[in-house]
Amino acid sequence: MYTPKSGKVICLGKPELLITAGDKIFSLDAWWIYEDHLGQKWGIPKGFIYDLASIPRWIWWIQWGSWNNGAVIHDFAYAFGHAFLVEDGQLKKKELSKNEADDLFADVTYTTAVQFKQTNAPLWRIRLMHLAVSLIGRGFWSKSEECQAKQIYGKSLADLQEDYASHTCPDDANATVIDLSVSIHNRC
């Protein structure tokens, strides 16, 4: 059984709800940056569109809190087969395996629970969620191969680098207690 490792959430981009008809679709409202237990910084760009967690509607309640932070890098890696490492302020594409993406999901979820004192994410539950994405996520990983081959996320690496260089972290990223609920905006 995988044991999650603790890192540090540096910038907490939050999911903004875009569509609720049938499936839920979210957009990341700011750069999301996480430093793992090895000191590697991972970045996911503002505007990334994702589904937060591919779970049945009847258990959506389980994802709010620590889980939606862990879903950011997990969904990005599942969609594109990589994530961005931040080294000396520069974005570098780092290919990830499905297992690495699943492990990062657990690590970020665990880190978020500890760092922001989330009580709905005990270790047993994080391990259960990790097991679920490890087993059930296989079908989603293989379906993402076409997207991975195209590497589609709307901007070139140079544009993403420029955007990253000018970003600032939201003030609440360093808050003691943070509300990780979804901010819903009326979009026509």
C-alpha cells in the first residue's frame, strides 16, 4: 500500500465551475504550484480545464476539500502524460507515468490535509482514494493517449513560461485555514 509523502502547497489555484449540465467542468483560476518531498516544484497553468475527479455523481461529496487540490496535477498528467517542473524559474516538461501521477495525487492530497488542517482526509481515506485511482484510472489513462500525443493545452511552452514569470500567488495560499470549496461564477 502506498504511503503518501508530505510536501508544500505554494500557490493554490482553485477550481472555478464552468459547466454543471450532466458533467462538471472546472477551470483553474491561478497557477497551481506544489513542492514535493524531494524539493521539486510542480506547476500547472492558470486556465487548465479539468473535471476535478472522475467519480460517479452519487459520491461527488467525497472530493471536496483536500481531494480537489490533489486532482489538479493528477488530471493534468492524465490528460497530457506530463506536468511542468519549475527549475530556476523555468518550466520544464516532465513526462510522468500513470503510477507517478497517482502517487502525486496521494502526496498532494496528504500535504493539503496536513498543511491546511483538513479533517476530512485521514491517512486511511487518502490510501483508499489512491487505490481507487490506481485501479479505476487505467481506463482513463489509456483514453488520454490521443490528447497526450497532441499535447494540447492551448498555449505554447514560451507563452506558458511568460505567463508563469508574471504570475503572483493568491494571498490565501499561505493561510492557516483555507476554504477549498469551489467558487461558482455565473458564466453565460
